[in-house]
Amino acid sequence: MEKHWDVIVIGGGQAGLASGYHLKKKGISFLILEASDQATGSWPHYYDSLKLFSPASLSSLPGMKIRGTRDHYPQRDEVIRYLQDYAKKFEFPIRTNQRVAAVEKSEDSFSIHTQTGDIFRARAIINATGSFHNPYTPKIKDQEAFQGEVLHSSAYRNPNKYKGKRVVVVGRGNSAVQIAVELADHSYTSLAVLQPVEFVKQKILGVDLHYWVRGLGLDTFPFWRFGKKAPVPSSVADLGDYKQKLEAGKPDQRDMFTSFYPDGIVWPDGTKEAVDTVIFATGYRPNYSYLNLIGALDSEGRPLQKAGISLSVPGLYFVGLEGQRSFASATLRGVGPDAKYVVKNLDRYLKGRTSKA
């Protein structure tokens, strides 16, 4: 017998779990579809030493605090355990190994087709896959000729295999700096950038920057009300002595190389240098191709949405997008408020459809 739900949540990471919390609180029937074998989002795929850039006391999902003091910055494995415990505590209905292949829409419902051949039907959808599921690696001249190793930071785990090697990390964000600093203790590492890395102090007057941002209201300033996406900060949070190490040349910071050659890379001044590995810490790009059939995306494949509410498809919502409603929208501390806002609007939509029927 075919079963229908009020809502299907696509994605079982932090955004999907936060959505599940607010849906359950409202008494709305829902099912979470997760592509992997556990509802922990992208966290298991990040490098081993990754830690949050916000303190534990500000990094929780709704209804359950993550352990740690206001001066503790949880590491990757702590976050994974927290998400696992969160899903168990609230007993969310989750189907794992259900990667969505396509979404179709009829007049009164959605059909969600997964790669296993299953079809799930619902009156509304929350897409909670976030923005970090499609690694982006730029194409550099003659890259195909390079005989060394090229990988995206999403495939990097730890520095063990790079001991004594020549490594170049491309990027100027938090992950690029953290990986390059870690590698520099084990290998000859350079950070290749288009513009110099900019740092922001993690603490001001002894208080973590995130408390200041929240206290001043900058963290939730409603850019979306003016039809604008919240800007994503480009400065690197100096959790340790990152700035000091870059200034000391461990790693050194150089202008981005212009091309590859079989044994290595070519720097802007024409100098060739043999390298073993190039790691691109160049972020991610959206991949919502399964929403193409219902006209939910713009010409660049980005969701047509405002504050998480689809502008083109009634009944479709988003949680976990970068800059969706605030600076923090794509983070552990930001998905809860966004999910609450989206579910409130979704509930109104469902009740409106019921009254019309």
C-alpha cells in the first residue's frame, strides 16, 4: 500500500534534523530521506582535525545542547556523535541509503524518486541537503599533464601520507588555512591564493567573536527582507596561531600558480617547481539537479527562493543554504532558527491547502 506524508525532508544532516525537530513539534507527519548510511550529513567526509569555528555553547540544534564550555570548539567526531545522539533522542523517521534522483509535482502533491527505485509522496518538501555536497575544483591550464596527485579538500583526511613531500594548498578560506597549517608541520607546504588571506580575531576583549555578532544582532540581520542574500564572511577565524604561522612561512603564502606541467606547477613569474600534491580547498557548488523537472532552479542551477521559501514552486522549501536568512544559515547554530521559520510557513501552506480542499 502506497504511503503519503505531509512532508518529505531531503537530507538527514544538521539542516534535515533541525527541520525534523520543528515538524515533530508541530505534529506534522514527515519522513527524512538520507543519501548515506547515517544521518550525519557531510561531517564524516571532512578532514580528521576539523573543528567548529564557533564555541560549543552557540553550536547546538534546537532542543538539545552539544557538550562543551563557552571556550570549547567541538571537533569533527564530537559533532558526528552529537548528530547521532540527536536523531536517537527525538526518534525521527529516517530512511537511509535513499539518494533522491528526481522530484515530480502534480496539482496536490510531490513524488520523490530515489536511486533505489522507491517513490515517496508528500504534500510538501523541505530540501535540507545544504550547500556542501558538490566539491568544486577549478580547471587550471595543463592540469591533465600533471603526473602528481590532485584532490579536493573534501578528500583530505590527515597529514600522514604527505610527510616529507612538497604540497600546495589552493584557497584562502578557513579550511584551506587549517589544512595548510597542519600539513606544514609534516611537509614543505605552500598556500596558493588569488588574494592574501585576511584574518579576524577569534576573541575581542576575551569574548569569542560569535557572541559579539549575536549580541549586536548582526548574526540574524534580515537581509532577505530586502531581497538580498546574507553575505558570507571571507575572513579566516584565527582559532590558534594561524596568522603567526603564515607570517613565519609555515606554510608560506604565494600568488596562485598559472599552470601545471608534468612534474609540478608554474608560478606567476614563470618559475617551474616540482610538487607532489595539489589540494584544492576551493569550496562547493550547488547540485540540485533532481529539482530540474519542477522548475525550482535558476539558469545557474541555484534555488529560486527567498528566506527558504521557493519563489516558483508552492510547497517547496529549503533549509541550510548559505546566506539563506543570516550569516549562520549553513551552520549548526543557524539551521535551527531557519528551520523554525520555514516550518511555520510550511504549516500555514498545508492548512491553507486543507481548507481549500
